[in-house]
Amino acid sequence: MNARIAGVGMTKFCKPGQQEPYRVMASKAIIEALKDAGISYQHVQQAYASYIYGDSTCGQHALYDVGMTGIPVINVNNNCSSGSTALYLARQAVKSGAVECALAFGFEEMQPGALGSHWDDRESPFANMLDTLAKVSNAPEGPLALRMFGQAGTAYIEKYGANPDIFGKVSVKTRSHAVNNPYSLFTNELTLEEVMNSPTIFPPYLTRFMACPPTCGAAAVVVCSEAFAKKHSINANVEIVGQAMATDLEGSWTDPMKLIGSEMTAHAARQVYEQAGMGPEAVQVVELHDCFTTNEVITYEGLGLCGEGQAEQFINDKQNTYGGQFVVNPSGGLMSKGHPIGATGLAQCTELVWHLRGAAGKRQVEGANVALQHNLGLGGAAVVTMYQKVN
């Protein structure tokens, strides 16, 4: 049996230093999701808490403000795909019949600036990736994420001869969507000139307005079976019709684009389309992992939204926005909302559920019946999920 989305909730993301404690943000998102579902916490049989910056059992600490019912609570850390990993596990528990109702929630209190390791006294899980990057490219030095995603963008331009302004055009598109999202941190539009002339953060192409900011926030999703929804009179009319998590494959690390997950994205997407019995042509709205606009461009092709090497034409023809084939990141994406890592994947789910319900306000994608989500973590994991509106 497929799992249904019973309720969703999230907090407005904010800059580091302006946040409430993670316990408070998380409990607010959970209470909102339960209220949206129309059930009490006592109905939840398992919970999955996603975060990466915090001690073990932070999930319990956050959840205990909502209730203490003795249920299993599993803390999830899968880098930037942690939120979708929690959703993956909650859906798996419901789909298997182990439980009828599960909760996935995520939160993060981020620090300003580029992401860095908090465990410098031991081997980094990215050591082999960085060694490989040095072998397959001439990437300049810099923080991990900048090096990986910046060099992937350079590799794309070199391989396909595209104009580097495509990365800036994606920023402009995304910010134009954020204007209509009250949950977005940034709601001012950008011009292509502003993006391209903003300070370079990784040469030669990556500028400041092509990178998402660190933010703090929380999001939560209630997943249930169809039988549970009927029993409790829940209007759970959004179904997960396909979901897959993929990690790196033998031979994945042969170029900078594959190092940031292009191959595992494509691998997960193929599984999802097979499970759902429909391909990307059935999709109207997409939330994908645009931590950098270079990754959004590369992910268009990994998800099959356009053919290999065709992202430039796809962008120039505005097939990634309202009036085009797909509306990609109507929320404003990570580029506009920011990226509170544990919450990101669940916030993506929340946005897509709102569209499928017809409840996305001014940014509503008209006629949205099928939605696609992509959440990526270096190191690595890619989670792709397809949702469908059902009767």
C-alpha cells in the first residue's frame, strides 16, 4: 500500500542568531502538522527526527514538548538529505504495514558562513571525495561545498559549452518565485546583472547570489495509511506514489558533476518513475536541491526534466517557471528560504503538498496533480519522491 501525507507544517526560516531554540521550532512545526492532519500526537506510532548539528537524542528533546507516549524515536543524520531520509523511513514504516501513522520532523540551528566540520580530530567522510576532485580537476582551494559545487558548474560549462549566465538566470527565476512566499527569507527580486556582478565566491563562475544561505528552522510531516485516513476522517489526498534513495555507485566519482551526485540523482529518479508508472512528463511542480544554482542546472538533467546537455536551452526557453513545462522551486528554493539542513527536505514536501491541495496562494501552480522532490546530501545520498493528488 502507498503512504499518504496527512499533515504538514513548518516555521519561517531565519538567519542564524535570530532563531528560537531547536526544541521550540521543532515542536511548533510538529503541532502545526498534527493540527493540519486533524489528529492528536497520541495517534503517532513512530517518529523520525532529522538534524545534523546537535548531540544524540535531540529528536527526543524536541518531541517531548509535544508529548511523551513511549513511541520509538529515531534520530536521522544523512547530511543535507536528512529531512527526506526521515520522510523515507516514515513512508517505509507505513508502506510495510509496521505502523499506520508516522511522524517525520526536522530542525537545525545553523551557524553563519560556509559549512565546516565539527569533528576535526578524526578522518573526514569527504576525504576520498576531495582526493578524487583533485585528481579529476584543477579545482581551486576553498570550503568543501564551494569547491564541490563550484567545480561541478565549471565542469558542466566545459563539457557542454553552455553560457555561464545560465547559473545567474536560475537565481533570477528562483527569486522571482520567492516574492510570493511568506515563508521565504529573501523576497526581493534580482536582476541577471546583479547576480553576475555579485562577489565571486568560487572562480570562475560561482557568485554570492548563486549560493543558498545558512538558516535556522523546522518542518514536520505526518504520514499515514489510506485505512488510517479513512478511520479518522482525514482528507489525506496526497499520496507518495514513488520514492527512492540512492547512494554513490562504483564509477560515480569520475568527474566533478558525478561527485556532487548527478549519477545517484538519476539512479534514484529512474527507480521512482518505475514505481510510479509515469515519468517526468507527468509532473507539473518540482522542488529540487538548489544549494547552489550550479546544482539546480545539473539536476534538471539528472531528473530527466530535459536531455543531457540541454539545460541551457531549457532555461532560456523558461521551461523551469510559470508558463513552462515545469515550475521548479516555486517556494523560492534553498536559494531564497535558506537551508536549515535537517528541515530542508520536509519543507520541500510541505511546499509540494500545498500545491497539490491547491493551497499555495499566489504562487500556486495551476492544475498541479503530480509533484517531484529532490533532496541531496554529499557523502552521499539522493532522495527523490513523487507525489500525486488522489481522490
